[in-house]
Amino acid sequence: MASRTTIAAGAAPTTHRRFDRTARLLGDDGVARLATATVTVLGVGGVGGFAAEALVRSGVGRVILVDYDRICVTNVNRQLHAMKGTLGKPKVAVMAERLRLINPDAIIEARAELYCAETSARLLTPEPDVVIDAIDHVSTKLHLIATCVRERLRCVSAMGAAARLDPTQVRVGDLSETRIDPFARDLRKNLRRKHGIDCARPVGVWAVFSEEPPIAPRALAYDDGAFRCVCPGGENGVNDCDHRNRVEGSVAFVPAMFGAAAASLAVKLLCGLPLPRPVVPGAAPRPV
């Protein structure tokens, strides 16, 4: 089997042809750096699935997928792994199979587990070069971000991608620079209150967020006065549909943009490429 990237002593790395176009942007050395990198993607839904696929198509050599959930029919409108024949299957298993077909030489690990305080150390082993946080459960997301800050892990965190229709309003910046998004605002407040992280100044966590105000969900004819969950397994004890105050709408092209932006930041961090400037004029440069 051909190796991802062959590096002989004293010789320049040789890029596999499947990454020819990537190498023409990043060079042989850039592709070689990606081939030896590990990225852990936590949350493999609309955002995390697109991020993971972009990473593997870019040549990242080891991708660890973490998600406890199974594919639901309501995922079909926006998640890469949701299609005929995959409903009810673990998201990480189906996504891992897809990624191995893209790059058979990559190491793809599927961990069908819930990230939480008890599983954090295990799920972040081996230590990733970059963490992509695509978790939508608030308390676990807070713990992951706080852990990355404390352990000095490079982290790219997705804010609210649901309830939006305009992919051109997606932005990236330090978590302290997020604006408009009420999810990001609450996240910053709770990071300070529960974990002692002051998000009034740069914290070194990259955020992907939208400046589009969220759109309230519409009631549908089959709701019959109340939302009814159709997810496989029903209650999961973590993010039960029936227990939500409301279920936000979502479309394919906004989470896809979030995932692409997150993957872009990860690749730039791994390759030592220039990072975006602060989105707030006059703000201090962010730590890398």
C-alpha cells in the first residue's frame, strides 16, 4: 500500500497524487505536515461532519471522531452521513467509513461516546494537534473549551449554526470577539461563571460564528400542538428532543460553511500559515 507521504533522509517529501491540488497551495512540506497531524472532531453532525471531511480531503493523516448519537431522518437535510440505508446507525461509524474511502491511508478512529468530565482525558488521548469543537450540548461544550484552555490545546469551536440562512455572514475570530449570536454570548458568560475564563479579552480559542440574527422556528402541520421526537432510540438522557424548549430550523449550507471554516483554521494552525486578523478593529492580536 502506498504511504501517505514518503520522506527519505535528506530528500524532499513526495506528495500522493490525491493531494496534488492541495500541495500546489501548501507545498510538499505542508502536505507532509498535515499527514503527520492528529485532529479530534467532537460532534459529528452538520458542522463536525463537514469539518472532518474537509480535513481528510486536505490530507490530515489522523482524524478522531467523537459522537454518541445515531443518525436520524431529520439529519438528512444537512448532515453528510444521513441518507438511505444509514438511519439509526452511529454517526461516527458511518462517517469513518466514508472518510476511509476518501483517503485509505488515513487513520480514522470512531469513538461512539459522550464527551463529558469523566471521559474527557480518554477522548483527548492521544493529545490532538488541534481540537474541533462541534458539540451542541452546552455543559459539555463548556467543559471541552475550559479543558482546552487549561491544557493549552489548540481549539476551534463552532457557535450557533442553526436558525440561519445566510452562509455569507459566517465569521471567525477569538471567542472573545463573537457577536450577534446569543448562543456565543451565553457561552462566554457561563465560561466566566462556571470555569473562571474571562472572555472579555482574547482567550486563544478560535470561534466560528455568524453575524446573522437567529430566525425563530415555524410550527409545522404534523406538530399537532407539540413537537414529537422521531430520533432513533428516542430519549438519550443528554439532548432529548422532547425536552427542548424549542427545536431550531437548520439548512445544509450554513453548517457546511461553519465546518469548512473550522477545517480551514485547523489546516492553517497545523501548517503555520497566517491566521485571520481580529474582527474587531483595534483589538489586540490573538495568541496562536
